[in-house]
Amino acid sequence: MTTAALSIQNVSKHFGKTRAVDNVSFEVNRGEFFSLLGPSGSGKTTLLRIIAGLETPGEGAVYIGGRDVTKLPPYARGIGMVFQDFLLFPHKTVGENIAFPLKMQRLPADKQREQLEWVVSLVRMEGLEDRFPHQLSGGQKQRVALARGLVSRPDVLLLDEPLANLDRELRKEMEVEMRRFQSEIDIPFVYVTHNQEEALTLSARMAVMNYGKFEQVGPKLELYHHPATAFVASFLGATNHLQGKLTRPGETYSHMDWKGIDLVIPSPSAAGPGDTVDYFLKSEKLGIRTGEATPEGTNANRIRGKLRDIIFQGRYSDYFVVFENGEELIISETADIPSVEIGRSIEVTWPAEAGYAFKNEEEEAS
Ligand SMILES: Nc1ncnc2c1ncn2[C@@H]1O[C@H](COP(=O)(O)OP(=O)(O)OP(=O)(O)O)[C@@H](O)[C@H]1O
Ligand SMILES: [Mg+2]
């Protein structure tokens, strides 16, 4: 028995030879924003559909509010759903669209009115109830879809890439709104996305999925700062992937040969001399030096390269530096660096622990 709002226990689903969901377990508490993050085809939608009851798991069980719902149909589970493509009824008004689940439940009229008013004010759509979907902006349509998912006050709200169809600016705005809705109610959200920025902005805890499995699940900052696998590190925004051979293993720091350049890295677990190592570095953790004051210490990396290009990204710029081994690193700097010109030699510096190193298991297997 579990008291979590939602509990998934050892759920698997195969489609022929495809293991869409492979022995997944997790819990989501009341009021929590939980994200499922993973690349296309990693099983996110399948897992969400299993929770919703739109798909039957091959193995495992789904509990909502401590109740085993594995064999219950979708309408009996107490869930709300929001999809990527809104799915609004074009010939119904905003109010009718939002109230649709209440009609289906045959709630008394006054109760329907009360819940409709509550949700319309929550998503700030007051005064727009009589409009039709074609009279709304993209963001407003998305609010209607959210309101419809929430109107029956479900025990869990499931969202499948609800912001994917919005342009970047609107998406950012809706992310802020979504956090606000969620903080005002205690309905837990299970939010599917393949956008790492979105998952990091919105959720408290998250899981990274790959080939149907959970690679890692936990508080978002734990995944961001302490990725457990190479996949999580690369998926959560490590722009630079350096592959090399472990030369000198040590307790805290080790050395790796990065195609001819010696680097100090945090010691990867279970790796010995000669093993292939993947070292992931976030571009914002690297620094550029144009002269003097270079960092010292056993954990400091300092390598000289040639600035190939600078790409202005708005709040920061990406510096592309090529090294003598032919490899390139991207360094993001928020401040303008004077006296740095394309073609010039510059020094790139970072402490070993600015990145994450893993023994490459694939090399091992092959
Ligand atoms: N009904 C189905 N029949 C056969 N294979 C399926 C079915 N539904 C999903 N799959 C397969 O299961 C795997 C997981 O699919 P799923 O839709 O869950 O991925 P996803 O993580 O949601 O991807 P996306 O980000 O592209 O939406 C994929 O390999 C997909 O092709
Ligand atoms: Mg999907």
C-alpha cells in the first residue's frame, strides 16, 4: 500500500520486439510537478497512456491515491489529460469545451458552474467563455486545453508535450503560467517532454528515459549536477563530449588522453588504464583566458587553441575553439570579452569537476 498520489510499479510494455516501457517504477506526490524527459521513441507517451488506461501494461501495476487502477478504464481513474495538439471541439465555445468532462460525469448544474468558474479564473480566461477556438491565440487555446484537463479536479493531471506546438516566446510564457497554476492547486502533474530546458524549468523531480528505461530519476538539480550516466549528462545540456583513453587513474582525479592532449578529469567509476572514457562538459562551465592569471592546481585544465568563430546568442556568446588535436570545444560567455578576435590563439580553462566522466561501456561490450 502506498500513500503517493500516483505510484507506478514495475511497469513494462512491449510492442512486438520493441520494449517501449521497460520495468519502470516511480511515485509522484500530491502537489508535485514531475517530468518525464527523453528523446523521441524513448517510451514517454506509452508510459503516460498506461497511466491513463489507454494502454494495458504487459506487466506491473498503476496505483492512484493508493488504489490499484491497473484494470480500470480511463474514465474511472480520476485523471485529466492534456495533449500536444489541444484537441478542442471547433464548434463548441470555450466554456463548453472546458465543461465537457463535467457534462460526461453528469454533475449537477450548479456544481458544474462552480468548477467551471474556478478553472476559468485559474487559467485567466475570464470573459472569453463565449468565444470559439478559432477566435483564440495559440496560448489561449492551450489554456483551454489545460482548463479542460483540470476542470473535474482530477487526482493526477497527465500532460503530453502540451507546449510543443507553441513558438518559443509563447512557450516560455506558458511555462511560467504552468508553474503558477500548479502551485495554486495540489493536483500532481506528470509532464512529458523531450525538451530539457522545459523539464528543468517546470519540474521539481524528473526522470530521464532512454529505450523504455529510466536512466535516472530524482530532484532535477541532482540530475543536472550529478548525472548518473553518460546519456543523462549528454541529454541535460552538456554541449561538449570529449572521448579519450584513461591514462593515469587516481582516487579523486584521473588523467585522460584526449587525442593527444592530456586532461585532468574526475575519476570515472570502475575504469582502468586504457579504458575509453566519455567526458561531458557544459559550455558555460568553461572559461576563456586572453593572458595572465591562469588557474593553478592539480585539477586545472589549461589548453591553448585557436578561436574559429563567435556566435552571438543574445544573453551570451558561443566561442568555438579548435585545438591542435583537431577537436573543437564550445565555450559560452555571458560577458563580452574584449581583445578576442577570430583566428587568435586563446587559452581555455576549466577545473576537472566542471564535467562528468564515465567509462564507455559500449566499447567494453564490443
Ligand atoms: N501502438 C504501437 N505499436 C507498435 N509500436 C509502438 C506503438 N506505440 C509506440 N510504439 C513504439 O514504442 C516506442 C516508444 O514510443 P512512444 O510513443 O512511447 O515514444 P515517445 O517517447 O513518446 O516519443 P516522441 O517523443 O516521439 O513522442 C517507439 O519505438 C514506438 O515506435
Ligand atoms: Mg510521445
